[in-house]
Amino acid sequence: MFLTIDTTDPRPLYQQVADGIKELIARGTLAEGATLPPVRQLATDLGVNLNTIATAYRSLQKDGLIVTKHGSGSVVSSRTLTASDPSQLVRPLRTALTHLVLSGLSPRQIQNIVTRELRLAKKEGT
């Protein structure tokens, strides 16, 4: 599994790990049933505290993307996020779009960025 940590990224390390795994699932690189590396191994590979990885895995489990069985490890459960309120899934998109608008990009430039990123997100998953 290929993940990297960016020390200049303002997101917490656990969020970078969780987002990286989400991206791998969305692209199909991590298919349903794929086993994730043990917490200790991934922490060592990335050079972070094992609690960072454990927190990322708990976040992914809360989202319904992985299933963790004590002693057996964690596996990808689905490529579909679960949300009791679908508007929760739109909030991060709205925030990102707001940042793009505030950066001074034109609607056309924003549309091109969104289209390109959607293609990348679905690249290997389709």
C-alpha cells in the first residue's frame, strides 16, 4: 500500500492516512476484502506513532469503509461511504469549492479542476 505523509499539510497525520486509504479504496487499488497492513507495520513504514494509524483506522471503520476484527486485522468492507444524512457527504465538497472561489479562480477553471479530480478519483475504480 502506497501512502505518504506530508509534513507541510495542515491536516492531522491520522487524517492524511485516512484520506490516503479512502483514495486507494475509491480508485479500486484497495478492493473490497483487501487486508490493510497491521497498525504497527504501517506506523513503522510511515514513521509515525502507532496511535496515529489506530486513529485513522477507527475513523475509516466509523465511516463504514473498513471492518476491524481484534486479532485478525482490518479489511476493506466497501467502496461506499455510509451516512445517515447525505448532506454530510456534500459539506467537504462545498468547503473545497468555497476555497477555490475565494482563491480567485473562474467558474470555468473550477469546473475543469473538479472534472479532472473526479476522473482521477474514478480512474482505477471503474
